[in-house]
Amino acid sequence: MRKIFLFLVSIFIFGGINFSTVVYAKNVHRINNQQLKEVISKMTLSQKIAQMYIITTKGTQSETATAIKQYQPGGIILFGNDFKNQTKQNFIANMQNYKNQSNLSLIIGTDQEGGTVSRLSSNPSLTNNKTFASPQQLYQAGGRKGVVKAAGDTAKILNSLQINLNFAPVADVSTDPNSFIYERSLGLDYKQTAHIIKDEVAQIQKNKVAASLKHFPGYGTAGDTHTGFATTTRTLTNFENNDFLPFKAGIKAGAQTVLVSHIFVTSIDSEYPASLSPKIHQLLRKKLKFKKVIITDDLSMGAITKFAADKHISPDLLAVEAGNDMLLSNNIVDGTSSIVQAVKNKQIKESQINKSVYRILKLKRDLGILNQKNIKNQQRN
């Protein structure tokens, strides 16, 4: 053991390296919280609001890169088509190019649940022809350990592809095979689901990929909001004793984001769907004590487009008013304009925007994608 130690010391000494330099090099580039606040203080209101957007890609990779450079969103989301017709090398280069267009780096997210929602399956060559079983299939084959291992393995693949946010795991609970969310859930009871979700979050995030607990406050047996409204009349007590359990477990495990669904929970808020409801967001912040990034489900889904049209108001504006930090929306131009005007009219406090951007930049910092070079880039623009 002594010989090994002396050998290592000689490498440091004769290689011109000392221990203090190594320790310093490890920490010198980490951005502290005060720096993040200073960056935010120098950003324009429009720049801050842009950070709150996760947009879809455009027609071509070149057009997407141009949009990122022009609008400077906080992130992008990839769907199946974004993975097709590329080698792994080309895909990684494209993702890096997207990041390079962003002054404050870029959250790159996708839905990789496994089973029926598996974006990576669009191009098997990116994953050496790996198949991605559903949570239920994984549990049936390997129990809790099988599900958790798959979560970690998938995160490693995503990280290798420059993807740093997975909209997973599904924390919804349903034991009704006829319900919309059933086949995407674990098909277990609330406590069993909570136990597994906790471990999945840890496995995902140890690979520098942010987990996203979805779909708060829990679909249960509610219908599909992709095409229209879905409503549940269950009581808040029922949610607290059941649906909240997996979310609480994931939050306690350190989940970096929570995605809020579009369902109506009439016992909590009969006027607004969850994603646009201040009451739902207050529950998440105060009751479940979630302090990190809250993200809307896709604001282009049928439930929201119809609701906003009926109200003659921007869903993006309502989403910010409700308390979301990031918006899954492709309406960044008009949405930003609406939110800027709302701040000027004192409908929304700029301090709220600042808090959201602070959470977003902390997330980027903690994922290792925001560095001192990004800070300098932002200061120059």
C-alpha cells in the first residue's frame, strides 16, 4: 500500500502537479448562487422570460439552431422525429450545436418512459438496438430492482446523447386497465409505487439527467387531456392519502422537476385545470414542500387550447400566473410579449419571474451544463 501511495505522489510531483492545484481546478469553475443572482439582475425582462420556455424543434436542425440563437429559450424538447435518420455521432454533434447557440446553455429534454412512450425507439441505431420495456413489463420481469436498474441504464444512454432532462418517471397510480394512464403506470398501489419512484429518481439523477415526476397531482382514472378536458371529483383528502404519496417520495429523493397535468380537480379548483391553477401549485409548494422547477405539461394539448380559446387569454400567461417555472410551449414570441405586458401592468411581479429563472439556472448549474463561459456569454449580450 505504501508503494502505491509513493508512486501516486511521484506522479503528482514529477508531473508538475500538486494536490492543491487539483482541488482548486475541481472547484474553481463552479458557479455559486450569488453569481446566478448577479446574472439574473443584469438580464432584461424578455431574456428572463425566454429562459422559462421549453420549445419544440423546428422543421430542420438548422432552423432549430437558428431559433435557439434568436429566442434563447431555457430548453427544448425532443420528440420521435428528432431522433430519426442520424448516426449517434451526428446526433451528439447536433445536440452540442444546439447548446452552443444558447448563451446560458440548454436544457434538452425528452419523454423516455419506456413502453408506449419511448422516443429513443424511433432510431434503434442510437442505442445499439436496445428495446425499452414499459414500467409494468419491467416490474413483472425483475420486480423493483428491474425497474430501478432500467431507469439508471436509460439515464446513462440519455446522458451519452447530450440529453439532460427525462420527463419520467410516471408517478401516476392506476390499477384500472381501462384508464388512460394505466399502461404507462407501474400498475401497483400507491405505497408500492412511491417506494419504486424514490429509487428511480436517485438512479436517473446520478447520471446527470434531471428526473421529472409526472403528472401532478396524479391522473388516477381521469381521461386523456391530449384531446380535451378530463375531470376528477375526488377530494383533496383522497389525493393526500393516495396520489400524493409517489410525488412526496420522489421529492424527498431530490427530484429536480415536477410536471403538472391538465386535469381538472374540482375539489381543489373548479375554475382552472391543474397546470393553470394557483391552488394546485400552492399545494405542490407548501403541502409537498417542493422547492425546485415546476414545468407545465404541453400547453398545445387539446384541453388547454380549448380552455384558453374560451377564455380569450394566453395559456402561457395563465401558466406563469399559476406559478410554473417553465412552460412546455411553442408560443415563445407571443407568450413572452403577453407576460412582459402582464409584468408592466403589475399583474405578475417581476420578483416571481426572477425566482423562476433562479431555479432554472440552478438546475442547469447542478446538471453541469452551465459554466463560467456561459456567464460571460450572457454578460456580453
